[in-house]
Amino acid sequence: MNQQISIIIPVFNESQIIHSTIDYLYNLDFAGDFEIIVVDGNPAGTTINTITNADVKKIIGKKGRGSQMNQGAAVANGDVLLFLHADTLPSHDALDQIIAATKQHNIMGGAFDLGIRSEKKIFRLIEIAASMRSRLTRIPYGDQAIFLKKRFFDQIGGFKDIPIMEDVELMQRVKKAGKKIKFIARKVQTAARRWEKEGIVYCTLRNWSLRTLYLLGVPPEKLKKFYSS
């Protein structure tokens, strides 16, 4: 019997946070079935080797978020795939919201609004800008917890094996296919660690610039050097 939702988490040296993320997911308010698949991009398995929960599927894969998520999808039993960053936590009713959205035959998937775990007011502005941008372009980014019906994901060929912008490239193909996605008005909560490490203004402007350059046709291989994973 299929799981309703497969949660796929690509990781690379995330042993410090993966446990709290897994515990959080297993305590979501959800009466249905779901599975968690963690795909480690480190060949030594430094993250998955620390996971003690026997219910979690643990895979070592080729490094690269797109490739790792494809490998997770390949072993997923769910009718719906939820692609989740290791430092991103969905709302407590997120899985119910996903089931409700994907029960609509014309909805192929969707994403959530961006939330950032910090009290700094500038992050509220970043959240508002991200919400407006994703709704205007109809292209959510990976830190918004993208979900897709597995059948449709397989039909369009999954993520491209590119070093960066795999989320944007996938959602561009969804958009070009004329398929509807739903933006759920619930915030995921992603860690502020990258902004805090690199500087809020620099990190934000760098991300916007990279996405703009990608949409203008600059190959992701060239953009990767400006973005450390």
C-alpha cells in the first residue's frame, strides 16, 4: 500500500540538525501515512550514519541537490513527493494542506510561503518579497518546500542534474507544461544561518542576482562559483 506523502531530504554534512528535523516531522499533526527519505551527498555517509530512527530510509547518493532528490524520488512509495531542505520546517498542518491541494485533479503540486527563523525585522521584508515574487512568477524556490505528484514528477523527468538552480529549472518546466501549482498560505520556517554567515544584504542581493542571471540564460555551471553549498 502506497504512502500518501514521501518527504525527501537531500543532505551534505548536516548531522547537527538532521535529528531535530526528523523528530519535528514525526510530530506533525497528520493522521495519514508518510515516509522520510534522507539522501546523503557525502560518500562517507556522515549525516545518515548518525540517524538512529529505523523508519527513515537512508541513501548515499551523488552529491548535488537535484541528483540527490531524484535518487530519493526513485525509491519513494508516496503518491506525492515533498522536497524539503534539512534546515526547513513545515507548518504543523502542512501535510494535510498538501493532501487537500493534490486531491484536486488539476493541481500537480505547489509550495509554501517562505518563513525565516529569526526575530530580525529585515527578514519579514525578505519573506514578503519572496511571497510576492513566487506568486507573480509562479515559480517557487526549493526553500519553500516544493511538492509534486509523483506520477507527474516522473513524467517530466525529475530534476536536472545541474549544480545550482535545479529548483527553478524544474518549476520552469512545470509552468511551460501549463500545469497548475498551488501556493499554500502557510509559512515554512527555514534557518537564517546562511544570511547570518554571509551577511543579510550580501546574501539576499547575491541570491537575487544569481536567479536573474540564470533566467537570462547564464549556465548554472558558471553561476555555481558564486554560491557555496
